[in-house]
Amino acid sequence: MSANPQWDVSRALGVARLFHLVCGVRDACVAPFLTLYLRQLGLAAPWVGILMGAKHLVAAFWAPFCAFLAKSHQKRRALLAGSLLGSAVASLLMALVPPLDRELVYRFCNGSGSTTATAVPPPGAAPPVNATAAQEPASSLPAGSSPGVLEASGSRNGPGESDQETSSDLHGYLVGSVDGVRTTSPGLLHPVTSGPKGNPREGTSEVANTALPLLPGSTALARLANSSAAKGKAQVLELSLEGLRWTFILSLASVVFWELLTAPLEQVADDSLYEYLDFVDATDRYGSLWIWRLLGMSAGACGIAALVGQLDCFLMTSTPRGVVHFYGYSLVSVLALLVSIAFPVPICRQREHSDKSVKALSLVGSNPRLVVLAFTVFLLGAVTSTVQNFLFWHMSDHGSSELVMGFSVALSLLGEILLHPFKSTLLRKLSRVGTVGLGLGCLAGQLLYYSFLWSWWSVLPVQLLSAVSYGALWWALGASIEALATPGTERPLSAMFRGHFYGSGCSLGSFVAGFVAMRFSLAVLYQACCAALLLWLALFLSIQPRLPQERKINYSKLLAMEASDSSDSEQGTERDWLVKAMREEHSDW
């Protein structure tokens, strides 16, 4: 069989490693930084949560459907090529979405999204105004000016400049209510300038408001000023809301279309490779390929972050430097397309009309342990989505650059790789239930730590816990699912947990987290997620002893023992090894 080039296992594994490595670099160019780019466009936390929730929902249900169609119609290779090429083009659509406000891009450029006020205004922004100028008598106003202009802008600007500054002052209102501005952290509502005393232009406007009543005929002037300011703010508010609506609609359409093309790639590639190796009885070599994807993601996150950090805030007149993430994604997608030409895709001569997915779903409903694991995976997805969506926001508010963010991603992924050699020892010493409990506890500790970040570098030490809170946790969950699955349903059941249950949790978590972050703060969001995980951990450990025990006979040991037995009179020995096998199976729980 090795003489047939279709079944060259060494070559197939080499191509698969390269493909996973390149796809890891490709995913890391955008996935960790997508919500940070959406923030720079001017979208607040609820809108970003809706976008990411829609993205996870599409991935959870569209990918299995496309994988089924590709297998049924023998179009796997075409789907791989189409997904890579289409996603490369679709990612560029996000680069065409214009930012809502240029000042937001300057504010979050180079880690300037912290709560400290900047002394030098960004290019194109209005210069700071001397507050004493607002207290000058009305007779010093230039001809053609009115007190309404003075109140609206806080300076002696013309009507056009007044509208521009009023638009900047109203930007906080567009992404949240007035109460939200008072109770929410500055990074969530995107104020144009920040500081302990608020916007200097707003302070100047307040000085002007108090100065006007001291002028002769102050009552009439004040009424005229208030009327003029109200009309100007209403017009600017209408225009800004229109821009915000179009920014959100364009971003939503781009993200959904992009995910429709990207989602099927990973599952189709994994199914093809597994079936290829299963045909030549080499599936034992399939389990270590995920390491190459993590290596690629580590290199891609650090590389693209370092590249973006060397650029100016704008590449062109109105294009933020964050579009480099999408350009890099498209470029690496083309490279992955070239590698996919040699990717091992077996030819299925017989169509398998099976209902394995239905059997897997019915198995979940009939097994209490699988129901508990399903709730665990769903909650894990909901909590993980809050970290993936808003951790970089939290780091940006403390002055972190994108290079630090990329390095934090690399630390967590490399920690999983370094812990992998101890996987068997960890599962054997702690059991699967104990490892799940340890992973949930470490994840809760990480979330609590995130809520108390104090500096741009403070997130780095805790990232090493990701080796347990993500790596070991998923190893234990995967081993538990495989042990509870019936013959032939292992892969469909695992795909259902990682796709439907985990993806649905990520979608719901994104929807809810955006509004919680807007109403309270990111620190409160992470503390709430920590409390939810600890509550479920206590419930998970308490109900495990009350669940029915699964006693499965290891038939491979039975066949091996029957083949080695030379006498039929050794019933005691047979009983001993059978009891021992059942005890080993029970000890895993």
C-alpha cells in the first residue's frame, strides 16, 4: 500500500503539519485583534458583542452542515480551496468599513487608550481653548458671531468649527446614555478625550454658560444660546447616529459573510485527514497535529502585532493601521491555498448514509454524565468569549500596546504545548473529574486576576495558567466524552461538543457580555464570570458522586487475555483480571 502515492503517510503528515502551521499564523493575524479593531471603528461594547455573537453562531451550525455536504458530494478539496480564497477576499471587506471618528483611532493608537489625559492633541483635532476667553464681554466677540456659537463650542470659532466640536462632545452620548457615561469606564464609551476632569471643551462650555447671565440682556441671550445649541446638537446627533448605524451594519455584514466562508475550513480539513489516516491505520499520529496550529498562532500573533506597532496611526487619509491585520490574513490565506493543493483528501468510494449525529444527540439526552459535560462546555464557551472579546480592551485601557497583547497570546499557547507531555500523568493522578475541576478553578482565578489589572504588563504572568484552564481542561473533557461515547459516535459526539455546545455558549456569552460591560465595567464582568464558574464548580463536584456509575468492559483486554490463556480451568484468574479492569475503569472517575 505504501507504493501507492495516494497513501504516502509520511508525506501526508508533513503536508498536514505545514497546513496547520500556516492556518495558525493566518488565524492569529486577525482573530485575537478583531474586537480591538471594531473598537477603533467607534463601536461600543454592546454592538461588538452582537457582532461576535453572530460570528460564533454562524460557526457553530454552518460548519457541520458544509462539512456534511462536502463529504456527500465529494467536494472536500474544492471546499478547502474555495474557503481559503473566499475568506482572503472577504476579510478585505472589513478594511473598507470607515471609522466613525478619527479621534478615536488616535486615542487608541500606541496604547493611548488609558485614562490619562494627553497633553498634545492629535493631528486634526481642535486645539485646547483657554477658559478665560469665554469670560470676555460680549462686545469683544467678532462681528457676525453670536453667544449661541460661544456656548456650543466654548471658543470663538465659526459655525462650521462649532458643529465639529459639538459632534465630538456628543460622541459619548451616541454609544451610551448620560448615566452610562457617569458609571462606565472611559474605555467602553469612547470619550474623545479623557481625564479626571472630563473634556476640556465641555469645561469651557460650562464656563461660558455661567458667564452669559452676567452680560447685559443676559436672559434673552441665554435663551437664544440654548435654542441655537439645542438645534446644533440635534442636527449633529442625527448625522452621527446615521454614521454609527451604517458602521454597525457594514461591520455585521462583513463579519457574517466572512465567517460563512471561513467556518467550514477547519472541520473539513480535520475530517479529511482523520479518514485518510484511518484508512491506513495511522490515527495514532493524528493527535499531535494540533501543536503545529498553536505554534503558528503564537508566531502569527507576535509577528503581526510587531508589524502593526511600527506603523503610524493611519496608513492613508482615513484608513486605520489596524487594516494591516486583514492584509496579513489575506496574504497568508493565499499561502495556505497553495499548501492545500497537496493536502491529503481521501476518495470515499461508498457514501455512508448514517445518522451518527442523531445518535450522538440522543446519547447526550440519555446519559446524565454527558448532560453535565454539555452544561460545562456551554458555560466554558460563554466565559471564554468574554476573555476573547474584551481582554484586549481592558489591557488597552491600562496602556498596553498590541505587541504586549500578541505576546500574552503566545504565552498562553506555548504553556499548553509545554504541559502536553504531562497529559497522561495529569489525567491518571487527578482523574478526569479532578482535572476538569482544576481547570475550572484556574480559569476562575484568571478571570478574577483580570478584573484587578493595574499595569500594561500585569496580564503576562497569569497567562501561564492557560495551560491548565484551557489545555488540561479540554483534555479531560475530551477524554470523558470519548469514554462515554458508544462505538462509532466518538468523533460526532466530540464535534457536537466543540461545535454546537461550545459555539452556542460563545454566542450567548458575547451577546450578554457586551451589555454587562456597558452597564457596569469590564472588571465587574470578569468578577461575575468568576463567580459563575465557582458556583458551577461546586455544583459539578457535588453531583458527580450521585450520578450513575458507568461500568464498561475493556474488550481489547478480554481478547488479549483469552488469546494468552492455555487452560480453561483458571476461572479465578479470569475473574481477577475482569474485576481489575472494571476497577480501573471506575477509578478514572
